Amino acid sequence: MLADYHIHCKYSDDSEEKPEKIIKIAIDKSINEICFTDHVDYGIKLDKEVFEKMSENEKRSWKEKTGRIDLNVDYSNYFEEIQELKKEYRDKITIKQGLEFGMQTHTVEDFQKLFDSYKSKLDFIILSCHQIEDKEFWTKEFQKGKMPDEYNTEYYEEIYKVVSQYSNYSILGHLDHIQRYNEMIHPFEKSREIITKILKKVIEDNKGIEVNTSSFRYGLKDLTPERNILKLYHELGGKIITIGSDAHKAEDVGTYIPYIQEELKKIGFNYICTFEKMEPVFHKL
């Protein structure tokens, strides 16, 4: 079973790829199932409907605050297009509908409203942390003026606070995402305690984690999340796990998935998961 459960297309602000091109390449690569998971990041991005109702002064103020104006998924067109493609390609590949929630503690309520509005259409939700206090990791704004121990701890604490407040998700995306932006790999042992708390909460709530193969594109020294985290999750009894390329270009869909399946077997996992209407489906490795 080859399934890619982390894919972005033109409905994410950081991709221009057409969904149909992604589907065709996935079929060419003999992938059995894919799930589109385009970005929603409240706090730094706006819903289309909100943006269209803003005055010019409000738009200027928003741009001064964030440095740019980026929009979240155009939900109605997103779900409509995926639904049409599901029908067109139903005999060649299974296509699921998802979203990636880039959550922060102060945006939990916004995401709950969003989920309530579209839950009938959703198969899968990735819960990720891309910024804290609306400060981005990739620009180093969040890390500015802090020592690595401080900002790495704050990152995991934010995730723990979010999963303690919110449970309408499927898996945690790229759990050690902050490692991508560290100057040097931050030692696992320094974060073991808070990561353990996160994973115990995830397991308690019958949620899961993913292995994100973008680690290869970014030239990281370990998997995402790193093998220590995967081993800890397994030792704690975690069973729900997905694999996703985090592709923003069609050519990256499905990359390294067979390799990751073998690595998961080495750790002791017996299954990978896909999702149907927010419920995990287990497939033997």
C-alpha cells in the first residue's frame, strides 16, 4: 500500500501546482491513495471571505502587521474541484480530502469553527505548528533573541497546549518541525520530557503522527520526526502513523515512501494508516 497523506496544490499560498497534475503523477508512480492537505494558518493568513470584506485601510493595517497578505484555502472551490477529480479518477487512484491546520494557542477557536463548518467534507486533518505568537520559524522571527534551548522548548510547549485544547485532528504533522530551522540539531534528550507529554496525549486521544519525507529535500540529518521520536512513540504504544511527502510540486509526490515503510518496520511498527471521514484505516506493512 503506497499512500501519500501530505500534499499541497494551488489552494495553498505556497504552491502553484494543479491538483490534476499531482494526481496524474501519483498514478504514474503507482501510488494507491493520496490526500490533499492544503494550508490554513490563522493569525498570519486570512480567509478569502474575510479579505474581500476588508476596507483598504484594514488591508493596509494587516499588511503592516504581517508584512504581506496571504490567503487560506478557498474552501468551496477546493472541495468542489477535489470532488470532481475523485469521480474522474476513481478507477485509477483513491483521493481523499484534508487540510493542514497550522495552529497556535490563540487560534484554536478559529480552527474549531472551520472544522465545524466543513467536517462533513473532511477525511483527514494534519495539526501542525508553523509559527508562535504569529512569529514565523522560517524567517527566524520567533527564534530572534533566544537561545536554542529556550525556543525549542517553547515550540514543544505550544504544541502540547494546543493538543490539550483541541482534538478534531488526525495526526501531528512534522512533529520536530523546528529542527529544520535550527543552526545545529537540537539534542533529543533536552526535549524528551515535553515530547513524551505530547505523545502520551496524542495516544490518549486516539490520534497519530506522521513521517514527513521532506527531510530529504531539506537535507536534514535524520527523518522528520527524528527516529528517537518515532521509537518513543512506538514504545509508548502509538499505532496511528501516516507517511506524507509534504509535496508542493507534483514531482515530489510519493518520494521515499517505500523507504520510510521499511524504516518503520525496523522500529517495530506493523501498520501505516490512511483515513476515511476522520477515522483511521490500518494497512499492514
